[in-house]
Amino acid sequence: MKKLKAFIYVYTKSLTNLPYYRDILKTSFKFSLKYYLLLALFASIITTAAVSIKVVPETFKVFGDLVNSARSAFPDDLVFTIKSGEWTINREEPFIVPLPDFGTKKEINGQSSEAKTPKNLAVFYHTGTIEDLDNLDTLILFNKVNVLYREDNKISVVPIKDLPDNVINKTEFNKFISIFVSIVKVFPLLMVLMIFLLVLIANIIFRAIYFVWISLFVWLASKIIGTNLVYKDSLRIAMHSATLPVTLGVLFSFFDFAPFPFWFSLLNLLFAVFVLLDMKKFNKSQV
């Protein structure tokens, strides 16, 4: 609790009190480093919450639509059999399985535009060829000897003889869907954890690189203004003056909003310049 109170105190002072920066330079570099790491941690937690409350429900709506569409699209009497390297299906060929629409249409300049995805999910066609992937506009093609499918702008092939013997009907398909649904139930936690790790990496590792060069600008500004800070102190000022843009960045994450390019750096540097001007004013008053 004492550490949290200390963090809140430093956070408030770094955000609102320019003279406080003179006290910061009287402490060790470790003090500033620990402060920013805690700032990054709390910012990452709140940002993760802001992103998750939007992304996770939308993602699971897509999963739900996928499951419902798959269940309704699979005919009750369909039977697909693989045995001894050959497959059969109790339908007239080519048997086409359409690809459900999960938002592949998007608005461009107010007009609906189809995303570049195949119209069909799979086609079962013993005499089909590689050209039929395009002719039948499908993601997957089962022909007599191979399964052809699109992968990363290329076509991959799996021989039918390498597939295990199996019979897929409505009952087996529903079992697979049930397993899929049970697996998906753990996705919210995994998604939140992944979002948190990505945000934390951005706030710590990427910002560490960022502070290296933004501190150069603070150091140059200190030379121009006349406070003549060493680079290490310029780095510490940059870390604490980032409190304002970090705070705004967290708030913006709730609204999917960013003011303009490089706003974070400009605001960080501007706040640091005000700190330097306050230091110069204090130094003059001491003369």
C-alpha cells in the first residue's frame, strides 16, 4: 500500500507540478526507472481492459456466427467417407460448400466492397484440377488424389492417401463442433493475456528505444534554454514528462482515438520544455 501511495504521489506531481522535477533530479536514476515501469504496468492493465471490452465480445460474436452457420450448412443426411486412400460423398459432384459471410463486405467511400476471399469453402470433385480452385472460386478442392488448398497466396497439396480412414456425417460433425466450442471457451482469457503482453511490450521495450532518442531532443533543448543538463538527467525528465501523453493514450484507447501522427512525442517534448523553462527561471532566482 505504501508503494502504491508513493507511486500515486509521484504520478500526480509528474503530471501537474513543474517544480517537482527539480526534486526528481536529486534522486537516483533507479527512482525514475521504477516509476516508469510502474506507470507502464498500470497503463497496460487499463489499456488492456479498454481494448478487451470491445475486441473480445466482437470476436466471440464471430465465433458464434461461425458455429451457427456451420451447423445449419451441414446437411442432415450428408456422408463423406475416406477409406484406403479414396473418398466418396453421397452427393452429385461437384458438391460445393459455400463460405459463410462473416463481414467480408466492407465499406469503402460509402460503397459496399467485397473483400478478396473465395466464394466457397470447399468443393468435392473427383475430376477437379488445380485450375478449379479459381474456376469454382473455392478455398479447398478435393479431387481424386489430392486435397488442394490456398495458403499464404500459394497452393498447398495433401495426398488423399495420407489422410486417415474416416466417416464424417452430421453426428460426427456436431461432435467436432462441440469440441471446438469447448476449446473456444478459454479464448477470452487467452485473448486478454495476449493483448496485455503486446501492450506491455509496447509500453516498456519499444518505449525504452523511444526514450533514447527523445532524450536527445530534451538534452538539446536544455542546451538551447540554458539549463545544460547531462544526457542522463534529460532521460529522466523525458521519462517523467511522458506521464501526460501516457495518461492521454490510455484515455484515447477507450474511444479508438488518436489526435495526429507523433502526438505522443510532441506532447512529451513540449512538457519537457516547460520543465526546462521552469528550471531556468528557478536558477535565475537563485542568482
